[in-house]
Amino acid sequence: MTRTMMRTMTTTAALSLFGSFALSTLAQAQEEPAESFIYATYFQCDVTKQERADEIFQQLAQPFWEAAVDDGTVTGWGYLAHHTGGKWRRVQYYRAPTMEALFAAQDKIGDQIEAKNKKLNTEYGTICSSHDDYIWRAVAGKGSEQPRGKVAFSVYFQCEVNREAEADALVKLVFAPIYDKLVADGKLISWAWNEHIVGAQYRRLATMSAADVNTLIKARGDVVQAIQDNPLGRTFDGICTSHADYMWEIKAEKFK
């Protein structure tokens, strides 16, 4: 999605135009997603035992998350396994329309899991003994609140904090039409752009999903090609200057 920032006269001129009128008109023209917050727990696990952790999760936790969607406690949830990327090996996430609903679901389902089988819950924690928690808010996207494909590509960005709103606007103005077309053409199943609410160093999350790895990689290449000569794409690179890439296998998901 990003390339090394190259500051040029063209970029400066484009940014000036962007700042003068496009930013304000974009807020009116771009359809906003329904309010949605995502609580994501990124686990570091013993790679020799991580499949056992998956078995425990499926047996112990998954039925409670499925029921939570059915009864409206959450609007969706998912469990992802590391395919390519850094230290995180598993992700468990869930969605709700408010922060209060996120925390209420965490307490409710955590208590249910612990009461069901404390021994298995402890075993999972022993295998996946470290984690990072993030809360994201949905800013833009399409198809991310319904079952996605088999694989997802996620880019975790570090951005200049005082320019994050500008980065959000650039995503809506420049990247969203590209992603939307890929979804319409069936090359992607979903895409999303999320902002940091709670967590560590990553300030924005871009994610997209597809039916299989080859389709996903090809779609990502299409995005890079489409933005290659756009000066506003390079402006985005100057705001979100560092990132970590992950590819995930989507092992389970359910949405309201």
C-alpha cells in the first residue's frame, strides 16, 4: 500500500489543493460506516504448541463467542492464525457498536470461559503466554462486517499523531475507490481502515480479505500499481512512515 516518501514540488502543490478544499468536501461526500469498535488481542504463542491452542479455543471459547453474536452481545467476532509476518501468532477479535459494549462483552464471556473449564483456559494461556490488546474504531471500508475470505492482509501503521486525520481523509479520497472497485470486481471480499483508540505504537490498521492467498497478493499488487504515480499516495507515506505487514488465515468468523 505504501512506498518510500519522495517530497516533490508536485506533492506539495497537490497537498495544498487537498488542504484547501478536498478535505472539507470529502467529509460530506464519503459515506461513513456505522459506528463500530473492534477489540483485538494479538497473541505470541509457542509455535510448537499453537495448533493445540487452536483446539482449545475451538472447544472452549468459540461456542461462547458464537452465542454472543446470536444474542446481540457483540456484532461479530473472529479468530485468525499467523500465515506471514512478525511475532504475533494468533488474533482473537470481536466487534460492538460502543466501547461500553466491548468491555461488557469481555467481562461476560471471560467469566463464562473461566467457569466452563479453568484448566483448559490456563493451558491456552500457557501456550500463548503474551499478548497485545488494541481497540480500533472503523473509519472506512466495505464488507468487513460480514464473513470475509479465507485470508486477510493487515498493515499496522505508525503515523504522525497530529496528522492522523489527514491520513484518514487521504485513505477515503485516494485508496477507497481502488479498494471498492476490487470488491466490486470480486478480487477482494472486504477492506477496512481503522483508527487507534487503545493500544501500543500502531496508530492505524488497513486490512483486506480475499478467497485465497494468490488472489489476495494479486489484489494488493493492483493497489500498489494503481497508487504508484499518485502524489497524494506519497503524501500518505509521509504521514504514516512505518508499518508492519501480516497475512492471516481466517480460521473462524461470525457476524450478526
